[in-house]
Amino acid sequence: MADLAVVVVNYNSADFLRGCVESLGQAGGGSLEIVIVDNGSEPDDRAAAHALAGPHVHVIDAPDNPGYGGGLNRGIALTTAPFLALMNPDVRVCPGAFDELRRWVEADALIGAAGPRTFMDEGLLIQHPMNRLLTPGRFRAAARALDDPSTARRFVGGYTRYALRYWASVFPRPIEMLSGACLFTRRDVIEKVGVFDESFPLYFEDADWCARVREFGYRLEYVPAARILHFHNISGSRSPEVAAKRYAVAEARFATKHFGRLGQWRYRRESARRAERLAAGPPLSPWPLIDLGALGEPPAFPARGPALAEVAGTPLFDYPVASFVGAEPFSIPDDVWARMGSGPWFVRVVLLDATTVVRAWTFRK
């Protein structure tokens, strides 16, 4: 029997899937069994996924596309290993990452799952946003931040302080939510907590599972020595309008399931307020912005270090990617720039107090 089962759910991402599977050879974690679940991909993409099948790589079809959580559930059901790594297809695992994750999950029975430090670029400079569980209070603050600059500054500053603890960490530490892009857990945890809720169509299945893990008394652990490269939301980016609708449905489903009666009422009220505000126009920036106009290549952003450079799709920087910078100008890596969609983008440099904004820019790609 294998030590570690790796379940990868593919949806029209076979170009990335090969790199994902190849990276597992040096990921560690013990002997592997790999299950690829193809969630109704186009014929050529599905064929490319099946071409990866081998003695330790099994490919199954889910033509009804049960969603990411449903795909994971079907893969989990076919495995027997005591440890599981649950992954997106657009992930590359750095050497030894599974050894690090297994070490912590195996050593402490109270750790229900662990997750790695996640980068966006080949140079491993830009880190992904750190996840937090949605709560009625956080949803209200995010909605009010759309038209209240002081609320926006407090909300964004609070998130940056939270994220900075993990972006800067060199030691494992508990975290309230892990990303479903790469979750490492034990089979006994899944048997106790349950599999993923398939009523979540694309998003929040990881948030729901993490919330349930915590309800059962386990903790979640962020392990920064384990590193992965995640090309980020490849499936969703191909159909942004569909993805946005599914996100809204999943968010409402999460609120219904986890907020309680009063929290649900607050969520509905703030959701209506948010929709009305967004219909009136984009949110205003709580900081002065330097407009760089339309750009065809990444510019250099002067930074006064040590500092943090954040890149986001909104002027509220409520879910930014980030990179530590010094005296040298910050520039968005070419491989990240190539994957950024057209439209407005925002960059800011903030000191490591997470509050002092040195400068902020906007541009259209």
C-alpha cells in the first residue's frame, strides 16, 4: 500500500497537469498513488490527461463535472493510503514539500491538515494571498469599505497584518483556513470530519471543509518550509462571468451553512448593500493613486525597504498577492504579467507595520 495518495482534479488544464504530475516525483511524502479526476474536460484535454496514466497514476472520468469538491471526493474514494494530498492541476510542488507537510501532520494528532507557502511566479518571489474564513463581521467590513475610506483603511490594514504574519514566517504556525489548491491531511481526519460538500459549485468547498475540521477540534497548520507554485485559478479565468456567478452562489451557501440565523440576516442585508454600491460604480481608493495609464509591459515601482509590495485587482487591496522588497524597484515578474488579465490593476508599497502606505499606483494592462 502506498504511503500517500495524491488526488488532482482536472478541468481543461492538461497543459499544467503534466507539470504538476512531474513535480510529484521529487515532492517526497513516501510512496505515492496518484489519482487524476477529469471533470468533464474537452475531448483533447481529457485525452491529454489520460496519456499521463501509468503504474502509479490512475485517471478517471467524471463527465458530469461534480465540481472541485465532488472530484476530490471521487478520487479519495479510490485511494487507501493513510495520508492524502488534495490538489489543483495548475500546481507544481517544490522538492521535499510533502516531506515537510507530512512531518507535521504525522507528528501531532491534533493537526487536521497542513498547507504550504504558495508562490505565483517561477522565481518564487510573489506569494499568494493568505486565506481567512468568511464571518459576518468581515463581510460587513468589506461591504462598508466600498464607500467609507476610513473603514477601508482599517479593513485592509487588518488583513495585511494578518497575512504578513504568514508571508514573513519561517516556522509553522496555526492558521484558520488553508487553500484547497494544496491540502495535506490524514485519512482518519476525513473519516471523522467527512468529505467535501458537493453543494459548493466551485468556490468555498475548502473554506467549508476547514471550518468543519476546526469544529471537530483539530487545528490547521501553515508550513512555510513546504513550497509550491500555483498558477492560480486557471479554470475560473477561462470563464470569468460563470466563475463570478458560482462564487456568489458558493458565498451565499457558506453563509447559510455557517453564520447562524442572525449572521444570515446580516449577510443578506450587507449583500444587498454591496450589490447596490457596486452597481453605482467601482470602489474609490482610500489612498492617493499615481495613474500610469495603459501599459504593455510591467513597469518598475520604486520601493523604500524593507517593505511589502502588494498587487490587486481592486483599489481596496482586499485580496492581494505580495512580495518583500528592499531598496531595488519592485517589478511584476514576466510570467505573472503574462497571466494577468486586461483591465485595471493596483500596486502599493506598504511598510512592515502593515499600515504606512509609501506609495500606490494604478494602471491598465
